[in-house]
Amino acid sequence: MEEVRIDKWLWATRVFKTRSIASEACSKGRVMLKGMNAKSSKMIRVGDVVQIRKPPITYSFEVLALTDKRMGAKLVASFLKNVTTAEQYEILELSKLSGFVDRARGMGRPTKKDRRELETFSGDITSDNFDFEFDFEGED
């Protein structure tokens, strides 16, 4: 096997959950090969670097081997190499921290998970952090 469709390879290596999501990402211009947008029918070869834009960052994967059959997660490492830069992961961390402040319009109310992460980030100033002792002996 010398060439494989890019959408099949992305699905087979578990970059995307379904092949239709992989081909949709290609058609929306989120998948790039050699610096150009790749259609889902684009053929890839060993040694190509595929860039996938999943906001807020762009992941980069080097093709080590070709396949069009979905595999177990343990086998993925022999088919691709993550060559995403450290700066991209820093952007991801910053966006996780700033996600509380820049909540997109229409996202609804924060979830319990969002609240917990916000409390962890802001220092958690609640009554659980203070030692109050109540004296109820004075009651009649």
C-alpha cells in the first residue's frame, strides 16, 4: 500500500471518531497537507506531515505507516508520530484557563465542572476554608 485517502487514514488512526467527521473536517478546510487544504480524497504517503486544526490549536502528525483499517488505540503509535510544537500546547493550556472569562455567547450557564475549575483557578474562597466554631451553649 503506497497511498491512502487522508480521511480514511485519519479515521483509522483514531484522530477522528468517525470517517464522516474526518471527511467533514477536510471539506471545511481544517486538514492541511504540505501547507495546503486537503480534500477528503487526497492521497497521503509515508513521511507526509498532516496538520489538523481543532480550535484553539493546530495538531501536526507525521505519517509513519499507512492503513485504512481502524485499529486499537495501542497500535496507533506505530502509524503516526505527534510532531505538534510545544507552543501549540501552551496555547491549549492558556485557553483552558481563560475559558471561564471568555465564555462564548449562547453557551448557556456554566456546568458544575466549569464551576469547580473556576474555584480551583481563583483560589476557592468559600466557607470550607475557614474554621468557624459555633457556641450553642447559650440557648434556653
